[in-house]
Amino acid sequence: MQKTYKATGTVLGNMWGGGKCAYPAITLHNKDYNALIEEAKQLLETGGLDSGMGYESLTGAILHIDTISENIVDGKVFCNVETNSEFIGELSEKDEEFLMEVYF
């Protein structure tokens, strides 16, 4: 069985001139869950996790991570996808609630 991970989500950032807003994050792929989280954290710090809004700075994000398990049986590929969510960055409880509402 082979597992891969795909992360989508929403970033929260400080807008130029004041205020905060949320915007979709870029999609990340990795074969290692922990490496995926570390990559997302590094991109959050550099501003690269944002998919195009152009924030002054990013404060955090909610990541929805698909664990994709592939298994080959009799030459056929079967996939199972399980999803969990993780917050990264420095987010208050209010920020986390806001990101949950924006995403769902």
C-alpha cells in the first residue's frame, strides 16, 4: 500500500494598510505527512502559502489534509481518502473559528 498526502486550505493574513482577511492556500503534495506540515509552516513564514492575495504578512492557516491510500488488487488500483484538519501559525481561538467558517 502506498500513501500520499495532499493539503488544501485557507490562510489568514494581515492586509496592506490594516485589517485581516482569508484567502485560499496553495495546494501541497508530499509522501510524508510531517514533511508536508513542515513545508506548509515554512511557506507560511515566507508568505508563499498564499495563492495570490498578496498579504503584508501571514498569521496562520487551516490545512485540510487528504491521506490518499492506494492499493493494487488483481491489477486494479483502489484508493481510499481520509481527511483531517490542522491549524498552523499563530492563531487565536477567534481566528480558528473564523477560518473554520470560511472554509466550510
